Amino acid sequence: MPAPLTLPRLSWGDPGSAQRALLIHGLGSNGPLMWRYGVALADAGWHAVAVDLRGHGVAPRALDYTVRAYAADVAAAEPHGGGPWDLVVGHSLGGAAAIVAAHGHPGWARRLVLVDPAIQPTDRDLEIVRASQEDAFADPTEDAVRAAHPQWHPQDIELKAVAARQASRWAVEQTSAQNDPWNVTAAAAALTVPTHILGSDPTVYSIYWGERMDRLRDANPSIGYSTVAGAGHSPHRDKPEATIAELLRLLER
């Protein structure tokens, strides 16, 4: 893998907790936007840590924006005191990075929850992502985010605007350009850690569902799958209560 960068962190919950989770955001976002998961896990007794990915938030910038590079960074992000993460929650790009990290480093995480992960985006998906990111960079204000997502919590609106101002536009553009084709299916099919894909609602918009999901589950039947009804690509912002309820249900298993 490429040489890793040291990623900035923020956390929720007791640092002395025996249950440790890593939260990995998606393209164009930042660590603080994973706050819903952080709060819920902290309330459940976990210590949850979110990172800013390379080129995002206040993380270092680089030249390499392949999924392998993102994975190298998160694989190097160990819990304080060492050992594996008990849980890794990865959204979109963060889900793809978590897959590659867990495949290459089997002792890195005990469990994965992948939120509408970018495993194999279609050309249509990539065009939707490109247009969404262009809109975000064109008007990185709270008013613009609120107009596009009036149902979001005020903190998500605030943080999404901050994330757009913080992210490197070049890094976001290169993430698509350098991952052509974008496909981490082979790594996902080979995962040996318990993995659950928490998908968004395909009738709203999902980046990973249908035949691609069916083929993956045929290749790796141990991967679980459920959806959050009525949620688009970011369930934790579109339908936060239902998303968190499903996450906590999964952790009870």
C-alpha cells in the first residue's frame, strides 16, 4: 500500500472504554459529519473516533487519492494503546477504504458496518457524485446546503458547509480520476471479518444495490445487508433515528 498519512481525530465517549470504534466519512465530507454515530456509540458505552481523510477536513494533502491510499491511512490509524478496532463504520468512500484496509490487514478491525459503500460505482453514480461535489464547491454555504436538504439537522447543515470549504477540490476530483475503474468488489468478497452493509433506499438513491449487491453476497454469503427506508446516500443525515436504531440493533447480535 502507499505510505500512510497521519489523520486528525476527534472522539466521543470514554477513552478508557473497552469498546472502540473508528468512523470514516465519505467523499467531500469530514470527520465531524460522523457525529450521529459518535454520539450514539458514546451513549451506548463506546469510545468512538472519527478521522478526516487525506485531502479532507484538516488532514494532510497528498498526490495519491486512490482507494488504496485512503485505505493505507485508515489501516495505520490504530486505537490508542494498540490492538484492533472493535467496530469500523465507513460511509461511501470511507466504506471502500475500510474494505481495502480490512482485507489487507485482517487484525485491524473485528467488525465492519459499511453505510451505502462505494464498492463499485457505476458511470451514472460517478456522474451524480461529480455534479453533487461541483454544486458543493460552487456554493459552500449553509443556505445552499439547507436549500438542498431542508430536512437535515442544523448541525449537519452547518458541518456540511464547513466540510465543503475545508476539502481540497483537486483531491475530490482526483479521487474519481485516479480510481478508474473504481471497484473494490474482490476485496469485499474476500473479507473474513463480520461485515454488514447498511444501505440507503434505492427508490430514493443508493450507490450500491441490486445486481452488484446480489453478486457480492453470492461471493461472500457472510456479508449482511439491510436498508434504511426513505433515506438517500447519507442515511445518518436523511433518516438519523432509523439509521442509528439499525446500527444499535446490529451491535446487539
